[in-house]
Amino acid sequence: MKKILLMETKLHLRDWPILAFGLVLPIGLLLGLGQIPDLGKPDPNLGGARFVDAQLPAQMILLALMTMSFTALPGVLTAYREQGVLRRMSTTPVHPGRLLGAQLVINLAVAAIAAVLVIVLGALVLGSHVPANLIGFVLVFLLGAAAMLALGLVIASVAPSSKAAPGIGSVVMFPLLFLAGMWLPREIMPDALRTISDYSVVGPFVNAMRDTWAGDWPQLPHLAVMLVGLALFGGLAVKLFKWE
Amino acid sequence: MNVIEVENLHKRYPNHVAVHDVSFEVSEGEIFGILGPNGAGKTTTVECVSGLRVPDGGAIRVAGIDPHRERDHLRRVLGAQLQSSALPEKIKVWEALDLYASFYPDPADWRELLERVGLGAKKDAMFGKLSGGQRQRLSVALALVGKPRIAVLDELTTGLDPQARRDTWELVEQVRDSGVTIVLVTHFMEEAERLCDRIALIDAGRVVAVDSPAGLIERVGGEQRLRFRPSAPVSDAVLLALPEVTDVSRSGQQMVVTGKGNLAHAVTMALADQQVIPGDLRIEQATLDDAFLALTGRKLA
């Protein structure tokens, strides 16, 4: 397994633009949006906190997770399926599931690096807060990452080709970003929209993240929605995933 | 000794039956060909033998192992090079071999294997940059890296230029000489005739015949034709008296002698007795294509 992971990491580094995208997009947006003066002012919608304090970094971490889960992961897996990489491996004593595992680990690692960079650069450049409840933060991050990666596997399963996969990923990504409050903060969403957002996995993810920023523990309903999402996407991925 | 036994294999897909009824046996150390037109069920058959698909009926034994129930055990005795299976574009040749070697408990020395398949100079090249022939060589090496007793090679030379094809044939013979039993799937008559000790002719999911290439040709008559220009007049009766000869005809200066068995030798000896030299001697033989046509009523390619 170590060798597969090492090899897949090497291959990813040779295809570095995909990885770079997962890092550059959230960090660039963080620093770019952070320059908008209004976002640096206390916002009554956020209970007097500034948008850049927790909301913006939490959303950028979600963006990093989504970029890796919905475009990078399905792109590689569908290409591997198309080229017969998984089929080739299934003739050996090692199940191609290991390759899948390596892919999940690598994409998770890149998203984690992006999260650390978002937090550190946010704090240094924009004066953002850092998650006060670090254990809670890691828990929420891992749970959200698992749910997003599972949804990414579903995309990899249903995408008809490696060319179509990132496109389908984007189609899934943008409504979810919207529901997470990327363009319209959840606090000023109409009630119906906010209810949808409450059950969208990403809404609770951003909320739970913000709670850990404030030093609180994530709320059980938020964790419960994410767990249900993980079970649902995970189950679908297991059912739909095709090795060849 | 049989290393592979396939009995009444049957495999259905949702919309069609890929393999109706296929039975054959492969003996240790031979190159066994599975020959048939596209869509005959060749690949499905070897996929079942390789434990990649579960048969709907029949029994398969590979070195005494049930490929479906004992997948892990099978993987250690059987290496496969399958159609439409490849590697990531940016993996280097040595990395692929090193990685695949790590999948087996007691792998072959991949450095030596690399030399053996003639890719020593391409060690650091990326898979995506290799030519078709080089990819197939690497693929053969990967199939052998686990030191299998049996190697399944599916459509090994499809899409290769004639030179690369001949080089690959040589490689296959080398592999057999090293003691590995080979199951070769092909739709090239020439390839099967040149490489295989025995062939299963498959058409529309059924085995039409299992025999050596010469045996298959013999079955459809095995008729040969000699054409030559005799240096002096010869009477038909002299040649018709030979047991090998069935017919003699003439067209202009040319004689056409039809027959079986060791025809060329018998006729040239008889002509020598008459002090006649056969000029422009040509031998025409039936081919596997003819055998397939006669056995199935359809053309192979």
C-alpha cells in the first residue's frame, strides 16, 4: 500500500496543475475577497463578526474540499477506468481498491494542506481568527471531507467519460457552494432556501466550522446531517462504482 | 499434463450470450491459441479463466484452482495481459515494473525482465511516450513479473506494425521456452499459425474445433497444389500413379498437380526419375483462413 501511495503521489506531482488548482483557487479567492473593504467590517448579519473572521476561511476550506473531491478525484478515476488502469491491476493479487484508497488519501491531503494555508494566510494577511476549538475543527473537517469525497466517487461512477467528469463535478459544485452561503450568507437567505441549506450537508458543514472557530463544539444536528450525507453518498458510491 | 481445463463454459451478459458452450484443455508448456473473429467470445472466455468474470455455467480449473472461488491463489499462478488495459500516462517503465513486482510475494527480478523484453534502454521513459510495440512489451513484462506458470495474452499484436509484430512473436516464443504456458487470444490467422502448438477455433460463442494448425488445415482436406513448368514433356499417368496425387491438369506450358500429404517431395522425386526439372515451382496450401471458412461457413477476418 505504501508503494501505491508513493507512486500515485509521484504521478500527481507530475500532473501538478490539478493539485495547484485545488490550492490556488481557495487561497487566491481568500486573499482576493479579503481585500473587499465591506467584508472586513463588523456585519450585523453575522452577529457583529467580520466576514473575514470565520465565514470566509470556512467557505474557502469547503471550496478546496469540493475542488479536489468533485473535479480532481473524478477526473483521475474516470481516466484510470477508461485507460484500463483499474482493469490491469485487477489481474494482480492486489485489488484495485488500494489504488482508489490512495487517491482518496492524496486528495484529502491536498485539501488539508489548503485548509492549513487558508487558516495561516487568513490570519497573517487578513487578520482572520483561527479555529479556537482545534479538535472540533479537525473532526468537522474530516467528516465533511469524507462526505465530499464520497460524493466525488459517485460523480466518478456516473460520469460517462474522463472529459465529462470535471464538468459534472462543476455542475454539482456550484449549487452546493450557493447553498453553503458562498454568494448569499445563510443568515440573509429566504426561509425556504435556508431550510434546504440546512439539509444540504454543506450548510451544516460551514455552520459547524464556524462554531469551532468560536471555540464551541459542533452541534449534533449539524454532525447528524453530515453523517447521513456521508452514509448516503458512500452507499451510492459502493453501489454504482465500476472498476472497468 | 493439463494446466487449464474449461468445461462447457457459459456466460451471459444482460443483452446477449457471449459464450454459449466452450470446452478445451491446455497442456503445460504449450502455446495454446484461441482464434476466432471479433465478438466470438474469446475475450470473455479468457476473462473467466483469469477470474475477472464469474461464469454462468460450466467448470474451470487453472492449475487445479477454481478461478472464481480462489481468486487470490489464481493471481499467483496466472499472469494476464488483457485487451484495453493500460497504465497511467506518466508512470515510468521502471516504476510500473517496480510497483507491480511489489504486488507479488515472490516476484521476478524486474531489471532482468526489462532486458528480456528489450526495454532496457526505455527504463526511464513514460508509458504515454512508448510506441505501441513497446507498450505491449511492457505489458508482457508486467504479466510475467509475478513469475506465473501461465500467461494469458489477449490480442497482443493488434495495431502493431509488421516489424513490431514479428518482434513480439519472438518474445512470446522466448517466454514459452522459459517454461511458461501461454494462452494466446488472437484474430490473426498468421499469428496463430506461426506461434501456436494447438488452437481452439471459436465462433459465435462455441468451439468449432481444437487441433494443431496443421491438423485444422488437414481437416478441411489439407489439399495442396503444385504449379510448375516441366523442362521436358511428362505424361499425366506418371504423376497420377503417385498415392499423394489426386489430380493433374495443364494450363498452357504449366502443370497443376493437386494432392495431399508430402506432395511436393513425391512429385519432385518422380520428376527427377524422368530427368525432368520443374521450373518456377510453386506450392499453394490451404490456410487457417480456409479451415475456418470450411468449418463455419464464414470468413475469419
